[in-house]
Amino acid sequence: MLPLLVSAQAAPTSAPPTTGAQAYQFQSDGIYGCNQTGAAASSVGAFAASGSYVPVSDAAVELNTGYLVYLDCSLRPLASALSERTTAGLVKKILVSFTQGNSGNPQFSVNIDNENARVRDNAVVPAITTIAAATGQTFQDPIKTAIARSYAANTRRPTAALACPYTTTQINGSIWTNIASIGTPSCDVLIDYENAYDQTMAIGANAVNNNMTELQWGQGVYPITTTDANGNVNVVTPGAIVLNQAEQALQAGLLKTENANDIGQMVTGLFSGIGAEAVTDVQGLVGMAQPNGAASYLDKVAAAASQRVRTDAANTAITVLNGVLSTLNTYVTSLTGTRNILLATIQKLQGTESACWDSIVQDVCTGSPQVSNGVETCTAKAISGSSVSGTLKIATSTEFSYAVVQAQIATLANGTLANLTQANSNLTTVNGLVNGVTNTTSQDAQTLAIQQLDQLVASNGFPSQSTITTAEQQASSINSSMQTLVNTTTQNWEGIDSNGNQTLSWDGTVNANTIGWCNYNDPKTLAAWETVWKQ
């Protein structure tokens, strides 16, 4: 019996399985399918009713046992592990995007003042040139400079705007210096500048207002946007949906824990604690996606879920392999029994034939036969009804037993040997898969072994329960039929009739139904052999 837990020892030499888009897809009629091919291979429960039943439902209960045990003990825990791994992967993807998807920053607001300042800058900077140009070509450069300085002063260094950087001489000395002096409102104020500045700041204020509106719609979460060919920024996923996905991801582990109703549905502690981690860790939600030592919290969640799948998948495979080994050994035992019966029958027929030859030679020869240059000869006895005399050239063979074997045994023996060879090959394969699943430190090697087992089960590479039952029944019936064959053949050869009397003579033919050729008590048969060997 194989262990039900996977131990890691030495890794077998094998090619790793493919991953990604080309990853192996387990088959619905393989080891993880709830079907008789996969379930029967596991040999859990019963798949054939046996014994006597008064209520018909008793038989139904026994027939269902195999499916129910395989479902509850193997497939349900594995399905739960697969669900956890899939969900954990989605949770990781959603939360990583939620914490890093905004150009490397969180999708939610982190510092509203800095974010509004960035939004305002992005709106104001290009607007300065456009609005300054509208004031007229003569003054647009000084006005643009003045707006930029005032905007920078008001948003970066508001107290600096109180000091005028120009001296009185500079202001009165040149009209261009005079125009340039309006770059600081405390020095001079002009209508064009004021209008341009007010429009520029209005654009910035509108951008900030739009940013705050989007955050209100998304409850503090930014939408996902894209820029079209005209440079327009369009929302492709509202912030409310982004927030909803993040909330579901944070609650997924808790919901799975709450809904678990048996031990196989319990999720790992890391996964169940995702929501708690987000509100208790000093780095909060953002910290869950940041590496902490070798891996981030989300990486650890995904790794733990994957490890659970590997363990449950391996244990399910081991359950199947235990059953496969059991059924294969039963099958091999039945086939071996049949083979041994057939071989014993052939040996009995050959032994009986050899004894017949000895008796016939003794009754047709005077003295012991002599062998010269590989030829066996003797002097013929005087037998009633035979005119043969002189030297006989004795030619014994296995032709009579061979004829019986070819007609009555060969087809069955060849089929049995072929099935036995295949079954032994399957045993070798399964033992290799056992090592691949249990005795390896390589995840790839273990996964490959499970995939190979899945393919074998799905392709009916192992004998079914009905095939094994047939083989067992055949071994029992063949034993009786072969005994009958030996007895009947011996009686035919010895010329024993239906009444049990040794009265039948040989007619000189050789086939599976040859009668009387070994009736050494019949002078006609002995005379026939003297005639054959004299020629």
C-alpha cells in the first residue's frame, strides 16, 4: 500500500511539463474526473454489486459507494484546492493592480493635496502658452512668463509673491522692463495679465474639481483611463468597479472560510487572512504587494495555494495509483494463473504423448531400440494381423499433442500471454509513476508523473473492473475445462470408447481428434505403426 502523504526524496530523470498557454489540461475522463474510469481505477468502494439483496436499493447503494467515496475523499478536496489556487491567483492579480496599476502607484488616492497639485499642473502648464498667446503677439511672452511665475509663486512659494524683484530704476528705465515687471503682481497689475491669469487658474481649478468628482464617484478610487487618438482621456473602467473588485478580492478568503462545511474545503491561513492583513499590517494594503524578505504577502498566498493543489493532486493520484496497483496485481494474478494452467495442460499432453510412444515402441519392437547417427531403429515384433518384419525406423514426435494444442489451447494461450505482457508492462509503468509522484523533490517531475497517469486512465490504459472479473472467472473455468481436455484427449488417444472400454483402433490420421493411436493393447493399432515405421 502506498503512503497517503507525499514524501520528497530523489527526483527521477524526466522532462518537465509545459507551462503557461501550453499547460497540460487534465481530462474529464482522467483521474480527476468523477467517472467510472477514474474512480474505478482508484478501487475505492464498490462498482459491482455482489451477493444477494432483498431490497433492490441495497445493490444500488453498493454500486454508488465507489463514486461517492472517490468524490468525497479525493475529488472534493482537490476541487477545493484548485478553487483556492484559482481564486488566490485572481486575488493577487486584482490587488497588485489595485496597489500598483496607476503608473506604479495605487489606483486609490494616497495624498490628495499632492495628487490635486499634479492634476492642476498638468492642466495649467499647457494652458499658460495658449492663453498668453491670446493676449497679442507683442506681450504674450512677458505675460506667459508672468503667469508662470505667479502660478509657481502661488502654488510653490506663496510668500515670495510679496517681494518685488525689480528696482525702481529698472521699472522706470525701459518699457520692456516695465512689461516684464508685471511678472510680479506686487509690482504692477495689467488687465491682460489679470484676465489671462484668472483663466489659467480657472482651468487648473476645473481640473482639480474633475479629479475630486471622479474620486467621489469611485469612493476614493481612480478610474482606469485610456487616451484616444485625439489626446482625449477617456474612462474605460469606472473607479466604483475597480473598488468593488478590490473589496471582493479582500473578502474572498473570509468568504471561503465561512462557507467551508468540511475539512477539505478549509483554505490556508494566509489566504483566509488577506482582509485582516490589509487593515492590521503597518504598511496596509500597499504593503501586501511589496516584497517582505523573499516574497510579498500576496506571493506567499499564491504559493501556499499552489502547494496545496500539488499536495492534494498528488494524494489523489496516489489514491488512484494504490487502486491501480491493486487491480493490476489482481489482474496479473488471474492471468498468471490462467497461463500456468495452460502450460501445465500442454506439459500433461506432451507427457502423456511421450508415455504413449514408450508403450508403443515397447510393444512393436523386439528388444530395446538402437540409435545410430541420430536414427532410432529396432527389430519388428511378430504382431497378429501384421506382415511387417525386419528393421523398423522409429519416428516419434509431438505431433499429436501439438495438434490438440493448436486446436484447443493456442489461441487462448497467445491472448493470455499478450495480456499478461501488457499487464506486467503496466505494472512497471505504474511503479515508475509511484516513484515520480512520491519520491521526488522536483515539482515538474511530480506534475509530469500525474499527467502521464491521467493520460493512461483517460485512454483506458488499465484494465476495467469488468475485465478483471472476467479474467478471474476465466481462470477458474479454464482450470476445469483443461482437466476435461486432458482426460478426453487421453481417452481418445488410448482408444477408450464412451462405455469406458479400450476398443477403438487408430485409422492412420493425425489431427486434434485422432482416435486410438495410443491403443497399444490393440493389435490393429500396433500393426499400423509397424507399417508406418517400416516405410
